[in-house]
Amino acid sequence: MRKAHFKVIAAFIAGAAVAGSIATAATTSSSGSIKACADNRTQALFLSTTGNCATGRTLVDIGGTGMNSKAIASLVTPSVVSIAVTTPTGGGTGSGSVYKSSATSSYIITNNHVVGSNPSATIKVELSNGDQYPAKIVGQDPGYDIAVLQIQMGNLPVVALGDSSKVSVGDPVLAIGSPLGLASTVTSGIVSALNRPVSTGTVDAQSYVNAIQTDAAINPGNSGGALIDAQGRIVGINSAIATLAGGSASGSIGLGFSIPINEAKRVIDEIIATGKSTRPVLGVFFDTTYTGGGAKIGKLSPGEGAEKAGIPVGSIIRSIDGMKIPDTDTAIVRIRSYLPGSVVTVVVELPTGGTKTFKVTLGSAPSM
């Protein structure tokens, strides 16, 4: 049987502007479940950070023994927003999540390809209750497909942060966003695979993601929305869908890809703090003409990790920290999943024959 080839494509595109200021951090829950308070009259859910509820509300335990999709959707949907981008020549829509909120303003996380790079664009964020607010771009990172927006509206419910390193294949998940502009849409599925090397975008705005793959339905407009685990915590930012070669992004075929929240969080926090972000650097230039297996090193960056470790030019990277490297994109995606300063184990096939293992300390460089 012939092997099917597919092209991974970004789910939606638009354009944008600038801003910044620190607010209250969203918290990571390390317990096995999340406590929420259900309003006895409306049944609306509110996150409980203390495990106690006010009069008129009942404590609800979410995610202790499996996915309570109804309760989680009710709890998380108010933290997920719709994003509309308008340019002089058109525009588009996408999704986002409330990451931090103070008394006066809130930070929204989304995909870079949702807001785009048109300086003439205007951006509006719509909350789940229908209220709309103009948004400014705090910062963008095309390499990780991350953007942070800010709106002048405070005290919004923030999404609880999960730990994407604890996600396993088969775990139930919900995708929440605005596919085709349909706000507060919830779809369910499982984690289909981990560490999928996904490359999207154009040559001048290429993103590389060590993605979580899911079969939860993701369609154009879901970009930037939340992938939620059984405890009601965000574990990924929905970023791309796949289509067979020659196809289009007209609908979900059960191949959706999300940026792991642990990978995204570093970039997001850097953008909020400084308006910019960094990326880890191995210190090599890959040979783009090489068509064999692995990733061939065509040139070394002077003074960077690979040169310091003694990796020779012409070596072919076969694995990084035990993960097999079949091609250049996989090598780039794998490196970008680490923090700058991390020490990684790189196994290469030497130009003179044989293999050798090197310990490389990753450098740091400004993102695109």
C-alpha cells in the first residue's frame, strides 16, 4: 500500500500592532483534580483556588476519575476568546485564552499566524459573553507561532495551566475555540501522538513545533484556542491542522496539532516581561541540499555549543537525547523544545565514519 503524504498547514491567517505591562499570573495546578464552585441558580462554574465556595455555590471536583466534559466546558469556556483581525484588504478570525488578568487589563495568548504582521490591521477580542475590546500586540514569535495580546479589561477568568510533559497518548482532551467564527465551540477527542515535528508558515515566518497531535476536531478559526486536559487545564495551544497533499484546510480530518503549553509558556512569559522572546541555539547551519536520513551539519556557528563540544562539520545528527532524527525539520523542532542553556546529548555519524556522542550546551538567540 502506498504511504500517504500530508502537508501540515496553519489553520488561519490575519494581521496587527504593539504594547505591554505585568498582571496577575495564571497558576499551574499540580493536583489530580481542579476544584470549582457551581452557582446553585445558574449552574455556572467558577474556579476555586482555596477549595471553598461562597454561600449559594456548591463545590465541584473536576477530573478526579476521568473527563467530565460538561463541567470542564462550563468552567473553561469563559477563559477562551474569539479574535477578529481586520486589514485594509480583508482579515480573518481565530481564538485565544486569557493567560493573566489584573484589575485593569488582561493578557491573551494566541498564535502568531492569527494576528499576522500587517501594521495597518486592527484586532478585536470578543469574550464568551459577547463583549468586544480592542487589542494591542505585546509581542510575537513567528518561530514558535506564539503571540500575546493585551486588552484594557481586567478581572477576567484565567485559564489554569497544565503540565504538557505529563500528557500521554490516549488521554482525553477538549479543544475550545471559534472554528469558522463560531465562538465557544467545544470538541472532544484524545491525544493521538506526542512530539510530532510540525513545520508551518512561509520562508520568512517559519514556525517549528514539537506538537501534541489530537483527533479532537480542529478547524480554521480554532487557531490559538485551548487544548484542555481532564482536569480542566490548558496543555496545548491549537495551532495547525493537516491535509493530504494537494488538499485544502476546509475541515478537520482528525489530525490537529497543538503547541505544548510548557514550550509556549517560556516564550509567553518572556514576551510579557520584555516584549521579545528567545530561542535555544545548537550552533549549526544545516545542509539544505542533503537528502539522506538525519540532519547534516553544513557549517558551525563560531563560539556556539556545537563547536565548543567538538562536533565536526559534515556530521549527520542521528539522535538528540535519545530521540531519532530522521530529517532536518525534526532536528530543528527537537532543539526548539528545550530551554536555552539546556545540556543535550547529540549522537552524530562522523564524516570519517562511525558514530560519536557529544554533550552540547544550547546557546540563546533572539527569536525571529
